[in-house]
Amino acid sequence: MERFKTFKEFYPYYLEEHRLPQTKLFHFIGTFGSIVFIILAVLREMPILFLFALLSGYGGAWVSHFFLEKNKPATFKYPIYSLMGDFKMFYEVLMGRHKVL
């Protein structure tokens, strides 16, 4: 896997690793769950909910990579860019730029 110097270079690779609509759906649900858990953690002052945010965001995403896409999540080599990619793809799904069903 090549080294990406910028997120702009990385994002096309990220999308290539998320070809299946089902994978995008798993990521969308997980990212949405993460957002909810982060908001709840702050509002309720319950730091344990940050752990649930991580589990929500990465759990379904990793399952979709291993069992649907049959590839390795980019998180292991590009953790920051992958997180940024999750949120960018989440936004693009909301805007109708990607099919998830």
C-alpha cells in the first residue's frame, strides 16, 4: 500500500475500499452511532460512552470490510485519514452522493 501525503490523495483510495453499498451503509450507521454516543457522553458527563462511540464507529465498519468487501480496513495504516474519510463519506451519503441500499 502506498503512502499518501494528503487526505485529498487518500480519499479516492478510501472510496475504492468501500465499493459495496452495504459497506457504506455499515459505515454510515456506525458513524451516526458514534456521533450520538459522543453527544450523549458530553451531555450526560459519562466518559464511558466514548468507548461506545469507538465500538459503534469501528465495529460495523470492520465487520463490513472483513466479510463483505474482503479487504483490510485502512484504519490500521491511516487512522486519521480513515476517520476523516468516514465523516466525509457520512456527509456524502446524507447528501445523496452514494447509494447505501
